Amino acid sequence: MKLLEDKIRTDGVAVNENILKVDSFINHQVDPSLMLAIGEEFAAHFKNHGITKVATIESSGIAPALTCAMTLGVPMIILKKQPSKTLNSDLYQTIVTSYTKGTSYELTLSSKYISSDDHVLIIDDFLANGEAATGALRLIRKAHATIAGIGIVIEKSFQPGREKLISQGIEVFSLARIKKLDVGTIEFMDEE
Ligand code: G4P
């Protein structure tokens, strides 16, 4: 997505060879018109997939998931990060460990908001090692709902997330695919 790649080039900061900071338009301050365009791009790609709900992982996935859900005309569900086990039979839960942040949390979804009739599109801001996305898949499968695909705003293609998801037969649609990062350098997949 050219608009997004241009924004990453001008306002993104490659902190090192692994981390891209996008605090000024995605992770801390949010650019609403960019988020609307992102949501519309996801919706256009997945519009014929029979999606009944858009799911995201709190917190930075919420903005793009909301604009996508709004464009598709379906509800958005937020998969919550709980710090510890809450024993409750009405909740689906799974533990996710982030290699990027070195932390674990319990991804949680109330059974009230998902059923076996749902066909779910997962949206998230970053795809790195794919642990968060894989946790989201596990949770949606626990609810016996089906998965339409995964939409990612920024994929770090030099990390194994995409392969991990594709090997499970999941469609991954990423709006910006980063081939290489280094201090002062951001290279996209479609560039030579
Ligand atoms: P993982 O496979 O190592 O778990 O990586 P994952 O993609 O799940 O990312 C873990 C967290 O680190 C996510 O945030 C993700 O957005 C963030 N992250 C990964 N790589 C980058 C990067 O290059 N730049 C930035 N800015 N963030 C990155 P989170 O913990 O879910 O936080 P949030 O959604 O509340 O912001």
C-alpha cells in the first residue's frame, strides 16, 4: 500500500535491525485518515470472504481493525491481554509469549461474542514472530469459529511470522512488507 509505505519512509524510525518505531502514527499517536485508508484496503481485499467479525489483539490493532470492521459493516472484537489466569467458564483463554518483548500474557475472549457461526478476519498492527497471531488463531478455533484470514499493517518479512501462519493454511495479507531494517534504513519487499 503506497500511502502506508510513504508514511513509514517519512515518519517511521528504524531503531535497529529488528525494531521499527511507528509511534507517531500507529502505536502512540494515531493518524485517523491513514487508519481509515488501511481499513478500507483490508475490507476491499477480504470483502468476498463472508466475514462476520473482525478480531484484533489489544491495543495497537484496535484502530485498523475498527476501520476495517466499519467498512465491512460487521462487529469488531478485541482479544484482551489478561495478566493472570481468571477461572471463568465463559472465557476462552490461551497463553501467548512475545519474543519481541520477552513477556507472556493470557489472551482472552468471552464466549458471548463469538460462536461456531462466525467467520473471523484477524487484524493486527505488526507481524514479527507470529506468536500473537498464532494465539489469536488458537482462541478463535477454541470457539469453533472459522478463520477468513489475517490482515497485517506492517509485516517484518525477515522474521518467521508469515511462514508460521501460511504453513497452517492461513491467508496472510500485509499492507507493508519490510525486507530489511537497519539504523536509518527501511527496505520494502517490492524494492530492489
Ligand atoms: P512475537 O511474535 O515476538 O510475539 O511478536 P508480535 O508480532 O506478537 O509482537 C509482539 C509485540 O511487539 C506487539 O505489540 C507488536 O506490535 C510489537 N512489535 C513487534 N515488532 C515491532 C516493531 O518492529 N516495532 C514496533 N513498534 N512494535 C513491534 P504488543 O505487545 O501487542 O503491544 P500493543 O499492541 O499494545 O502496542
